[in-house]
Amino acid sequence: MNNPVSWFELPALDLDRAKKFYETVFDFVMTPETNAGYEMLSFPMQISGRGATGGLLKGFGYKPSLEGATIYFDTSIIDEMEEKIVSAGGKIHVPKKDIGEYGYISIFEDSEGNRVGLYQRK
């Protein structure tokens, strides 16, 4: 069975700023697109891969927030990622925290004002 989530969307006010932030922190390339009149940047995706991917969207109804759902990006190096987040202009709200047998999490605020998490397996 695959994980049940297949797509997520994070609001962005400034797509150029958000692109620079996410590409700097995660060291990947985002793809610009327009879908149903919304400007969008897609995160990398493997069609046959497990888990979810998504995009950054700018448009009506998309407002960054520190409230609501939190998505977590998978990493094997939370400590280094926290340093990259801060140097790219983000803020760490919950530093690396042990969550028992599941691993570690960290919660940060991105360049747009969204609450986002990091997840590291043990």
C-alpha cells in the first residue's frame, strides 16, 4: 500500500522568493507552471515514487499561514537543514525533537510565512 497523500499545495505571495528559498534549502529545482489560472512552482516528482509531492501556488484563496495543516519534508540531516533554513531567511519554531521510535521532527517558517516541518527517520 502506498501512503494515502498524493499532492499538497503551499501558498506563496512571492513565487521568486519562495523558489529561491526552497531550492536553496533542499537543493532541488522547481518547475514553473500555470494551472487553472494559478501561478505555480512544482516540487520534484517521481511518478512511480512513494509518498507525496506538491507545489507552491499563488492566487486567490492561497494565503500563507502558521496555522492549519503542516506538511513534513523527509531528510536524513535535520541539523544541517535547520542551518540552511535560517541562512535562507526562514525561522525555526521547533528545533530538532525526538519523537521516539519514529525518528525526529523540526518545524520551521518558510519565506512566505507557512509552517512547514522536517522529518528524519532513526
